[in-house]
Amino acid sequence: MTNPKPRNCLTINEIKAGDTFKQPYTITDADVQKFAEISGDFNPAHFNQDYAAKTVFKGRIAHGMISVAKFSGIFGMDLPGLGAIWGAQSVKFLAPVKLNQPYLAVAQAKQVAEKFVVFDTWVEDAEGKRVLEGEGTLYPIPQKVKDGMDPAELESLLA
């Protein structure tokens, strides 16, 4: 299997406040298993339906950080894309993320500074209710780095 390529390579000069990228997703049992293997978090709230039914959530929930990780895909592949470095992220979990339900991760440029962009980040459920929100700081590819790339090289790195 070949890994997907970034779809964008935006510099500070190409990003404006208000620019937005939305990524729909669903978290499956397999996703929860993979994340637990990476993180070491096998809390029964994520795996044991009998246990989880007795919690405030009334059933199994996904690890909240799986939803936060969706922003890594947005930032590294689409907005800004190739060459972006994620410098910081705050997050507030507002509601549980259930398995096999549709969600939408949204990143919206809030402030464009000299070397970084601050994004509002949030995830909505199917009804538009926010289940998490935060703020991410991104360092897009520097203009001089992008300008120094051979056009054929840049094209080969992008989808």
C-alpha cells in the first residue's frame, strides 16, 4: 500500500483568517484497538460494554485523543499541508465520542502571524453539537523552502 500524499503546500502568504477545512470521520472498534495499542490506554470505558454501561456515558466511548489526532491529518495533508509543523494544541472535551457515529473535525484559521497560524479546532457530532474544541498553532512550510524546491519535486510530493 502506498501512503497518500499531501493535497496542499500552503505558506503563511497563502493562508487567510477564516480559511477552513472540514474532515468527516467515524471511529470504529478497530480504531479504538489501534489507538490503545499505541497509547497503552486500555481503560474498560473504551472496551468493556458491561462496565461502560454503568458509567455516566451509558456505553463505550472512543479515546478523546483519536478525535484530536484527526487534526494531524488536516494540518499535515490539507491546511496548511506539506511541510507544516504542529507547534501546540489545546483541547477541551465537551461530550463523549461514540463508536460508529459520524463526526466532523473542523480547523479554521483564526490568526495569521509572521511565522505561524493559530487555528480554532473543533469536532461536531451529526447534530452540529461540539464534542471537543481547542486551538492549534501551526508553522506552515517557509516560503523560502517552498520557493527553493524544484517544481517537479514539489509536484511529486503532492497528490
